[in-house]
Amino acid sequence: MLSKPNVLVVCGRNKRRSRTAEYMFKNDQRFNIRSVGLSPRSLREIKAKDVEWSNIILVMDDEQSSQLKSQYKSNDIPVVEVLGIEDTYEYLNQELQEILRREINTSLAQHFEL
């Protein structure tokens, strides 16, 4: 059993959704979290080392899942879960935080004993 999984949260540009998730869970003792974006214009753009570091990757939508799998098809990528969160929220928006808390906890509970 993995003691403390590494969770990579991905969105388009790492400005709102994934960055909010990292901020919310950065001190969570159950897992390590890192956030990145898929766009070259991201605050922190995804790199192969991020994919290799992660035990699970959480993306916001199906398009991001496809892009990630296509971009890293030669890598041995972990499970990719789609959270289904639209890009309509600002950074740290209260509703976004509620959705992220629910979706991330649900996804992780399905894969890890936390």
C-alpha cells in the first residue's frame, strides 16, 4: 500500500482550478499535491517529471485527459481521472473550492486508502 500518494492536478493554464486545488490541499497530510497547466502559457507548465512523480493525475475535463494522454503516450502515466469542472470560476472561488473538495476526495477514495 502506498503511504502518501502524489496527486497531480491539471487544468488549462494553472491559473484558477488546479492552482486552487493545490492551495486547498497543500497541507493535507494524506497526500502530496502539485498543480500544473497544459498550455505553454501556464504559470507552471506540465513536464515529464511531474507525470513521473504522480501516482494519480486529476484533470478538469475530457479534452485535457485526451491532450495529456496524447502528449505523454510514450511515458508510463498513472491513472487519469476527469473531475468534470468547467473553466468558469475564479481562483479560490468558494463554489469552486466546494466542488474540488468533493471531487478530489471522491476520486482519491476510489484509488487509495486515505
